[in-house]
Amino acid sequence: MRARLHDLPNGLRLIVARNMALSSVVVMAGVNVGSRHEPEGLHGAAHFAEHIFFKGTKKWPSAAKLSKAIDERGGDHNASTDKEMTTFHARVARPDAIVALRVVHDMLAHALFRSSDIEKERPVIREEISTYDNDPNTKVWELSEQEAYKGTGLAHRISGNIEDVSFTPAALRRFLRLHYVTSRMVVVLAGAVDDSIIENAKVFFGSIARRPFRGTEDATPAACTPGHAFRAGQTDRLDVVLRFPGVPLVRAESEPLELLGLILGGYTSARLFQSLREDKSLCYNIHASIFGYSDTGSVIVNTAVERKNLGAAMKAIFKEVRSLRTRGVTDQELATSKTYVRGTQLIELDRPMSVANTIVHQLFTEGRYEAPERRIERLMAVTRERVNEAARTYLDPSAAHVAVVGPAAAVNPVLRTLRAL
């Protein structure tokens, strides 16, 4: 699949990933702003702003009218905020592409941001934060990033804490003006995109006024620091995130690391699943992968276990890690990881939402878009020696950070177990 880039005069980038064999179109706008860009006193602002974009625009002045424009056509629209970016999308059937285009443009260019809507949404945001606080899987991921990246913008919680989201409507609107500028925006059209939609997109999004970026940049380099942390949660089990320092996805070392993560625990035939689930019955599920930002990355292992199984599970994980470091991967494991990547990435090309997401994330975390065929070609060329070198370099148990969320009564035995490791 080839994607075509159009640089608009106002600095906004428009990317078209056309596949006329499909029956749907996705219009996605991405903005390079997230929780790591928030100054003190505005933690949670990027996520809060994402909600308010849906409360009304110049053309559709209420949340109900904005939603109806997509709902009555059988489509869907939503948004997401991360540490480094915010995305908005509308997905519709091919004949309704112009409506999706108008909705996303009007949200980005003409959202009303009324004070009344901001105040009305505040308790909803707090309820959402409370939901995250009561989800141990979300809580352990947040704990892992807060502790491993302490002192940097990556430690900021995406939603903010309940007490954080008390900033004024004026402060939120100022945050928006400073960060939502065309030089930090990209719009992706994916799926059955015809020429008229492309031309309309150029006119619509090209009309957004250019302003200089005066927002917050996170100048502190982020790197995963070793250690361990425990936090009490509403759960009777232990949710665990084990994090090894990695590299940004743009670095060449990320290719063997990606294959290494798959071999370690990327699928059900991988080492960790077979050892902890199938052989030892220590957990229901366990997964490993690489995760990256624009300036750092990690190799992640996440699982959930009964309290009595934590020590055995951690020892089993580290046993597989040490085996990879000392003995390396087999030819068959490497071949399986490569065909897995090839299969999953080619399948995703049939999903315009996935295509659009990949493009936005690559641009904001890697600074470039790379065609999946090219990326597959490079991964298929990775040698066993490079993967083994990555294992020796990055899977160092002494450099790992372990985060655990569990019942408050488990804090002392959990910490004793982690210290013993």
C-alpha cells in the first residue's frame, strides 16, 4: 500500500492511503499534543480538551447534532488521547465520505469550547478517572510509567487525577490555542477515497489559519529506570507490568527488539505463554511486546497472577529472559516471529482505521511514515545474530522495573518478593 503526502500551505500534512477495493472511508486528524506536553496546573488538559471537541461546532452546535450526523449514516466517530498525541476520527460508508470529512474538519477548526460545556463535562471526566482508578490493569500500566519515567513528562497520567481537572475554562482554551496548531497536525484519509474527497480535504483543512507553536515541550530525556513499585487496587489478584529499557521505534535496534518481544511472549506459542500458562499453570494470560515513544522505548511483559504465585511467576519470567540472553533464539522461533509480523501487518491493510492509526503514530513517534511492505521487508531481513545481540543488550534483569497492583494487605509480601528478585 502506498500513501501519498500532501503538504498544505498552512503547514498541515494531508496523507491519503487509498484502497478502492474497500467500502468504507476513515477520516482521522492527529495532533502532536498529549499528557507529556502539559505544564504544571494543567495535567489532564489534553484529555479534557478531547472531550469538549465533541460538545458542538459551528455547523453542528450541540453534541447530539454532531453525533447524529454520523449515527444516521451507520458510521462511528471517536477520539483518543495518549502521552504524545490526540486523534479524532470518523468512519463511514463510501457514499458518506464527505460528511465524515466535514465533521472532523468542523471539530478541529470550529469547536465551540463553551464554558458551560466544560463545566458540565467536569464530573464526567472525574467519573472516567474513577473508572480507571478501579481497573487494576489500567492502574498497573499507569504505575509502571509513573515510576519508571519519574521526573519526565511521560510520568504524567493521561487523564490527570481527579483533583487535577479543576482548571478554568479560560486555561483550557489557552492550552488549546498554544498546542493545536497546523504545524503539529496531520490528517489521514484511508480506504475508498476518491479524488473529490482529496480535493475537498485540501480546501477544508488548508483553510485552518496558521499559528506559531507556543506550547510546552518535554525537554527532559526519558529513560526507563530500574526498581519496583506496589499500589493498592480493587482486586484480589496481582496485576504485573515488567519493563526492560528499550529504544525509540525509529532506531534500527527496534527491529530485532520487536522480533525478540514476539519470541518472548507475543503469541500463545511463545516462550512465556507456554512456560507460565501451559506448563506451570501460573496465570491465565501473559504477553510481551515492545512499546515506544519518540525518545525512548521498553520491552514490556504484563500478566496477572494469584498472590501465592507471584514469586514463582517472576522466577519463571526471569528464567526465560536469562535463557534468551545466554542461549539466544532458535531458527524456528525467528522464522515464526517474522511470519507472524508479516501476517498481522498485511491483514491490517484491510482495515482503514488501523492504517490511519499507524500512519499518525509513525509520524509522531518516528518522524516519518514507512510503507508496511518496506517495514516487513526490513524485519524479514533481521538476522538471528542481531536478535541475540538485542537480547544480551536489553533483557537485563538488573535494569528491569516491576510494577504491581494488588490488595492492600499484600503490600509487604509483594515487596519482599520483589526485593528478593
